[in-house]
Amino acid sequence: MTSALDRALGARLPAPPDALRRGPFRPGAFRSPLHSERRSARVGGFLGAAFLVCFLTGLLSHLIQHAPGWFVWPASPVWLYGVTQGLHVTTGLTAIPLLLVKLWTVYPKLFEWPPAGSPSRVVGRLSILVLVGACAMQLVTGLLNTAQWYPWGFFFPDAHFWTGWIAIGAVAVHVGAKAPEIRRGLARRGSPGAVAGLTPEQADERTAVDGAAEQQPVSRRAFVVAAGLGAGAVTVTMVGQTFSPLADVSVLAPRHPGVGPQDLPVRQTAERAGVTGTALDPAYRLTVEGPDRLDLTLADLRAFPQHTEQLPITCVEGWSAGGTWTGVRLADLLAAAGLPRGTAVTVESLQPGGLYRASTVAPPHARSPRTLLALQLEGEPLHLDHGYPVRLIAPNRPGVMQTKWVTRVAPA
């Protein structure tokens, strides 16, 4: 059975007529030695590493926001999610120029003659379409998400998550299928590994191509330096939204950590959330469900012991900014309502709708003394867009889970 399949896949298909060999299909249409196995393998190595980091950090973010029963995310260190999500967004953006360089090194293969010499080559080319399509979709939609622009009809988080699995699977299949070429490309020039699997004629041609690359108007080294500078420029001009010391030079970053009400960025405003009236209503109450149910006014909340914490807000778009928050410990409110301090609870917003109008606070965060229902930011009452009258602020959580305009806390 296997041998029959091998024969079928390896069968030679009839070649197209030579009359079609025009333009990019003609012999010698692509003369630059930079379109080589070596350059492709080297760039592909960096690109593959970037995709792996993106996939793992993106998977982590998904698990934090949609935690299965076996997953536990700690409340400390408080900066951990900021690092992992900043790494996710930064490596994703850095992968864009790397993908373009990678495609430039290999695009002449689109015009190989014959286009498909066997059924296996047809399958291989179709798999490349899946690989390039999935990777391009991840990078383009991820870039647009950082700018909060969604010119499509699907739900971005779900599409990004599942396409990520397709992309990383396609990368793994591609690496496995191209392993011999990758090994040769990564081997040191002139070593046995650099010509492994090649005929003597191919090995001589490979040596000639590598030598000719240094004589081109754009040498191999200049090509590598230009690609590295392009990726580095994207990184530096974006990473400041996560790493504040570089904020002033990160001119392409969608968010500046210090810009916004009370010097913090805002993703969802009170007006967009539809809470302007209810948040300012003097009849506001915070309800804490439990054996000893609490219905608290702002004055009641201020009568509880107040605590101050330095905690960051970290958004899934990659930006992170720290603030000084003052309010009541969530654990103290749970205890006052007759609930154990480590009880998992759901925190609900005045926001009438939306995917993030409520969030679950898992036991590590519910019992943390740093988890607050904040009343103040930087020593002043919360700005309306930052969640006045009360917002949740917990260590090491995504910003979309730091519920604003809190009105109810209940056991999950």
C-alpha cells in the first residue's frame, strides 16, 4: 500500500509546453545568488523562532483569559503578564519584516519549471499556500488589532487563536519537509553538512553561488544587515508601549504609557460602554453576595481600611503602564460578606453589555492582599474613563479582566 502511494505521488507529470516559458518562467530569470538555500534557511530560522515565541505567549494569554480547570495563573510577580504579552506583540510585529525577507528569498520558486513535476510537488505547493496564508493572516490581523481597527466580520480573538494553531502546525510541517535543505543552509560554508545530499555538480554550483553573492551590488552581509536593521527598527519603534524607557522613541506604538486621563491610557471609555449616567448616579451601590450580603455606598467603601498598591495595567494590545491605586482589598470585602478570602468570584460592571462586562477572579488573585477594588488613582478619585466609582485592579492580569465601573461581586 505504502509503495503504491509512493509511486503515485512520485509519478512524473507531463511537462507544460516550452512555449509557456516566458517572463519569470524563462531560464535564468532570477540571477541573484541571494535567492539561495542558505539565505532562506538563515532568515527562516529567525522567523521560526519569532513565530514560536508568538504562539506560546499568545496561547498563554488565551489560557489566562479563558482558564480551564487545570490552569492556574499566579498573582505575582505583578509584571509577568506585561512581559509575556509585550513579548507576544513585539515579536509578532518584528516577524512582519522577517516574513517579507523570507518570501523575497524564496519567491523565485513560484516560477520553477515545470510548475508541478509530480503529485507530491502539487501537495507540497498547496501546503505552502496554507503556511503563507495562515502566517500572513496572523501578522496582519494582529497588527490591526494593536490599532483597534477591525475591518472584518469575524471575532478577532477566536480567529487569531485558531489560526495560530494552523500557522504553527504549518510551520512544523514545513520544517519537517524541508529539513535536509534547512540543515545544509544552516551548516558552515565549506563544511560537509553544507553539501550533504547534493551531487558533486550541485555542490560545485553551491560553492560558486556563495562566492558570487559577495560580488553582487548587494552582498550577503549587506543583505543580512539590512534585514536585521529593518526588524530592529520595527522593534524599537514599537516596544516602548511595553518598555517605558523607550516610549519616547517608539514613534509607531499605538499607545504611549503616560498619555491618558490621570497619565494612563484608556481602551474603553465610559461613553462607549454606556455607563456615564449610572456611574455618576448618587444612588450607586456595590453589592457583595454572600452569607452576609453587603450593599455598600461609596461612603461605606471609604470607611473600610484603605490600601495603596503600585500595579500596572497591561492590555492585550501590548501596552503596559503602572499606576498608584488606593482602595479596599477584595479579600476584606469577601470576609465581611462571610466568604472565605480565597473564594473565586465574578466581578460585574455597570456596563450593560459586551464581552468583558464581567470577569472571574480566581483564588490566587482573590486572596492576594494586592487585589483591590480601587477608589483612587494617583491620590485622586478615579477618572470616569478609568472606572469611577469603583474598579477592580489585581496583580498580573490582562487589562480586559480589570473590570471597571464595578457594581456586583458574587461567588463564581
